[in-house]
Amino acid sequence: MEVIRQIAAAKKLLREESSKGRSIAFVPTMGALHPGHRRLIEVAREKADLVVLSIFVNPTQFNDPEDLQNYPRDEEADLKMAEEAGVDMAFVPTVEEMYPPGFLTSANVARLSSKLEGASRPGHFRGVCTVVLKLLHIIRPDYMVLGLKDAQQFTILQHLLDDLCIDTELTGVPTVRERDGLAWSSRNVLLTKKQRRQALSMYRALKRTHFLVKKQGILHTGELLQAVRSVIQTSGAELDYAEIVSRVTLEPLDHVERGGTYVLLAVRVGKVRLIDNTRI
Ligand code: AMP
């Protein structure tokens, strides 16, 4: 596995590979790799000849400096896991490499970026879109593999690619969970035992909505959200938001549209903020 830190070097190597007719699949991450990321790499392997993983804790997508500072980082372990998982090139730029002095540009997908995560974390998706667009120009992948754990991010990036006629094909990978159902997240390592138990209420709440929809035929989102809130609040976790929205527009729905609906949750346990979702 090649570890590349410079944009120019990444471009050179990747253009050479492309000119030999090799296809490229790209997995963007912020590191602190876990089995969710590993699954993304596996899917990327199935898609293309060459797998490129980026590890970059992107400062512009953090609106809370403390969150950025506390974000877990372990480059050595990440590179080991990446190599074992079959990554061909790890692109690990510094902040200065990605945002040199004088950097002025940003990309924004209007409307979709201001709700849900965007409402709780102003500027978050502008940071995400800008860094992903820059990475896409550096790597020029045929495929980009993303996790559906970040469902809103997936929808926004699909929009970005469509609007700007970028020919990279997106693949969304279902959320990978720990044995008890907690979605793998780089931030899970920051949880105490008690906080972890509280965080698990997200999974229980999502399972409850499936039960209510599938076994009891409840489609009214007000009723479903009440059940979700009750599960989260009983656990002691602090609910940031719970919404039931259309998969396409991310607009709240009055009634579940089967197959086309996301239940999206964000909670805080101590200083850690976690998200999860399910599709109904
Ligand atoms: P992150 O490093 O957390 O920014 O995530 C990098 C990529 O991994 C994003 O596309 C995430 O959606 C995806 N991802 C994170 N956690 C999971 C998970 N538990 N299952 C599947 N994909 C995930």
C-alpha cells in the first residue's frame, strides 16, 4: 500500500494508473477506522481495480472546536487496517496541504444542507461538500463508496455529483453495527460504559419504529416519533433531533411512505454526539 501525503504525488500516481485503464474506487474517511469503514473498503474492492482511501479530519466540517480537538486519531492503526483490508493507496494529507493559505472556495448544496444535521451543525455540509469535491478532483475516481449511516450526507453528495455533472458513481453501504446493535462510529471510543448503554437507545428506538410500522401498521409519524422520543429519554440520553423524512427531499412526512422513508436520530451522551437512522 502506498501512503501519499501530497496532492501532486497522488495525482501523478493515479493518472498513471488511469492511463493504464485501471478503474478507481474511493473511500473518504476521517480515520479512527472501524469495521464500518472496513466494509466500505470491501465494497470498493469489489467495484474497481484500485482502492484509494483518504484519511483526513476535515476542520471545515466541524462547527465545534472541542469536537474537532477531541476527534479520535490513530494513524498507525488506521494504516495497518487499511493495508490489511486491501487498500492500494492511502491519501493522508495535512490540513495545510488541503487548505493552503489563501484558500477561498466552498461548495454548498442549498436547502438539503440546512436541515437535520445542518440545523444542529451550521456549516457542516458546506465543509463536507467542499472537501469531497476537492478530493474528487484529486483522485478522479470511477466510484465513491459511502456509508448510509450518514444518510443525509449521502443524499447531499448524490445531489452535488448530479448538479455538477461529476461522473463518479456513488454506492451506499448499509450501516455496520456492533454485536448489540450500536452503529460503529469513530466517536464510540469516547463513550464511558454508561454512556454507551445510553447511546444504544438509538438502536432500540429505530427497532421500535420498525415494529410499530410492520407489526402494528402505525404509519402516522407523530405517533412513531412519540415512541422514539420516549425510548431515548428513558435511557437518559439527550435527544438532539428525531425526524421522519422523505428519502429524496429530506422533508418531514405526516405518514410513512414504505420504502421511501428515513427515521433519523441525533443524540448527545455527555459531550459525545452520535447519529443513527433506519429506512422504512
Ligand atoms: P467518517 O470517517 O466517520 O467520516 O466516515 C467515513 C465513511 O464511513 C462515511 O461514508 C460514513 O458514512 C461511513 N461510515 C461510518 N460509520 C459507518 C458504519 N457504522 N457503517 C457503515 N458506514 C459507516
